[in-house]
Amino acid sequence: MTLLGFITNAQSLKQCNCLTCTDTINDNSKLVIDFDIKGATNNDLSSASQGLCKVYLKFTHEFISDMTMKLVSPIGQEVNLIGPYFNNNSASLTKGTRWDITFVDTFTTPMPDTTYALVWNNAQPWSIFSQYYGTYLPYKGNLNDFNKGTVNGKWQLIIEDFGPDLIPKTGLLEYAQLQFCDEAGLNCKVCRSDAGTLNGIQPLNFCQQDSIIIPILPKFDKGIPNPELYALNYIISKDSTIVSIQNSKQVNLTNFPPGKYLINSFSYAKLDSAKTFFIFVGKYLIALL
């Protein structure tokens, strides 16, 4: 169970909202995202069994050093997730880069992207046209610092951009989610699976004796879902019947009997795989046995 919020002109949000809500992070601007948390049974942040365990963020920015993000609890405790701001026009641009990252508490071992530090820092050599999925400790403070007051109430994610530069450089917040350690009473499960689209692929013709290996490259408008959390499979069907399930980026139809085949991509959360994917294709799997 998780809690989810998005920017809507700094107005209070429900615990869950649409996964496609977005807002632009403009130069020299401040955005405030409110999470209206209600229903937590364990409502005491000072309890040993309660706290904020994770913060999920998905965003883009063309010049990461311009931007900071901090999270504020209902009683005003603060943790700086993203920072610092530094005015250095020689710093590397991050145009075309997307972060789909997680901040964790000190009881969880962070697993940053390769070559990056455990603690977030804007000054690290982030690349252009890249995608990052790592887990990090906040830039300043720790999630464990939220140790007073209540879970229920208004939490705020405050995003500040300290431009402008000579050329405007903007960003986009695509997703923000809070996960508390004890989620009893917080009935808000979120799944961000995305199978992409296979539109625009022309029909392919082969002879039966050919080696038929087809590269599959789905298009993801908002980046590939974190591969640590979500799996992507390809379902091959013939005459509305599933005949094969493959997880390679190259679908292999070698030695398949003649016919017309349809390839569909299928994305699911790995934690839910036993309850979703295998139920969905259960009849096919049983038939193979």
C-alpha cells in the first residue's frame, strides 16, 4: 500500500491521483505538491514501527543543478531530497535525461546507479539523454528525521528552480509517491507498469525454413519502467490463442509452424507477478505441463 500525489496548482491532493498528472518545473519558480494523508492506523511518527520508509520520484530537468526538492512533514520537519543548487554554467547539461529514483531510510541499503554516490548530489556527473533508476539517501538529512508528529495530515513536496539561465532550462515532475513503514489503514496501492507501444511496425513475412529472430523495441513516452520493479514480456498469439511467452528483446519464432502471428507486450510489477501475469496466462502454462 502506498500514497501518491501530483502537482495541481499547489492544491491539496487525495492520497491517490492519476498516474499521468504532470506539471512543468519552470525557471525561477516554486512548486508545492500537497499530500493529504488520511486513515493511518499507526499515526505516530515517533513509534518504532512507523516512519517514512521511501520516497519515489520521477522527473526530468535540462539543468539539474538549477533545482532542489525538499519534503516537509505535517509539523514542519524537513528533509532535502535533491540538491544543492549551484550556479555553474560550465556544469554538464542534463537535457533528455529522466530520473525514476527512490530515496530510502537509513535502515535500507541504497543501490545508486553505477559510479554514483550513495548520497544524492546535483554536482555528480549526470549525463544527457540518459535514464536513472537508482536508490539514494537524501542530499541533506534522512527520512528517519521524520520522527515527530503524525502520519495523517498535509505533507508537502517543495520544488524550487533557481534559474533563469541565458537559455531557459525546464523540467517536468511525472510522479511522486510516499511509502510509510506501517501502511495499515492506508489503502492506496499503486502500479506503474507500462508495456509501451508497438505502433508503426509493418507486417513481416518469412519462409518456414528461415531463422526468425525479431528485435522488439517498444516506444515509451515517459521512459522505461524501473526494471528492478517491473518486468516486460512478449505474448505471441495465433488465431487468438497464446502459443508462446518470451522475455527477450529479440522474439524468436524459428521453427514455428506457418501462420499469422501477433506480438503483444505485457508489463507487470514483479511483486505481483504470481497474482497477475501467471494468472493471466495460467491456462497456457498449465497446457504446457
